[in-house]
Amino acid sequence: MKATVSAFLLSLAVFFHAGNAIAADSEVVSRFKRALESKDFKTMTILVRKNLGKIPSEVGSLMDEAFSPNIAPAERDSMFTVAEFMADEYKKQTDDISLLKGVKVRIFESKLSKPLTPATQNGVYTVESVSTESVKNLFAPGNIIIKKGSTVRWVNNDTVDHLLASVPVIGSGGIFSPTIEPGASWEYTFNKTGEYYYICFIHKVMYGKVTVVD
């Protein structure tokens, strides 16, 4: 987790110093934000240790606030970051992964389009990797529901390589493609029910999900 801090610090600093939603923060959350912004991992650890009983509700409240309609996207992402770091520290100290998993699932789900059941082509579901003028690197459709035993074919209609990988910490594993070059495709047959969250391992802003039902 420490290695990922720098990628979030700029947006976190903008959120923190803007003062948005700070008045509603508890003392624990406010102090944790300041410690995270300054990379004071020792203080982060101590804060969670001293407030273990409160951390699940603190994280839950922070996530609920992040989804408020008046929260700007940059602020929401910064709040996600704080919640994820708090939940990760909680996991380290309690060996309870459920809080962190719940946070990760809500964050991932917020990046997805609405679920749909697409039509098949010769019995195969197709998901395209595309880029548009407004959105680069996108799975279309990115959130599908299929029957157990069905096959999904990912077609790279983009101009860059993609590589699909499951996120097993929050769902079922099994998706791991070779590098898919532009114009190429890769297939996977889903023989077990479950929720399969996946990303492009090259472009980690690409989020996808396959829900497999009986």
C-alpha cells in the first residue's frame, strides 16, 4: 500500500486543503487524512490501533459521504483513498479482510456501467476494448451478466495492447489473458457462478465485471 501513496497525494492534498466536508469528519478521520497526506505511516497505525472498535463505522460513514451527490469526482476519489488506507490498516491489525473487501467492492462498482445481458454471437458474448474521443481505454460493455458455461470473447478494437486480469481479492479469480494486440481477441469460458471483477493490467483505469449465474 505504501508504494501507492504518491499516486494519490496530489488529489488528496487538493481535497484536504479545500476544506470540503472537513467539518463533517470525525477527529479520527481528520487526523488520519493529515497523517496520510504527510506519509506519516506510524501515526496512521497508532490511530487505527487506538480506535479499532470505531474504524468500521468511520470507514462506512466516509464511503457513504463519498457517494453524496454534491461530491465532485476528484473529492470522491480522495475519500475513497482515505477509506481504503484505513481499511487496509484495520486488516493488518485484526486479520479481518471483510472491511477492506467491502471498500474495494464499492469503489470498483462505482467505476462500472450498469449491468446488462448482451446478445450472443454464435453463442459467444463479445466485449470490446475501445477508445473514443471522450474516453480512452474502455471495455464495452463493461458489466455483463451471463449464464454458467458461457464463453466471453474480448476483442481488442483499440490501438494499443491490453491484458486482462482478475481482481480475486474482491471476487472470483480465473481471468488472466495473454497480451491482446490490436485486432486480436481472447476467450474465456465461465464454468462456475460468481462475480468476476477484472481490469486491464496495462491500463489500470479499465474496469470490467462478469456476473455468472445458473
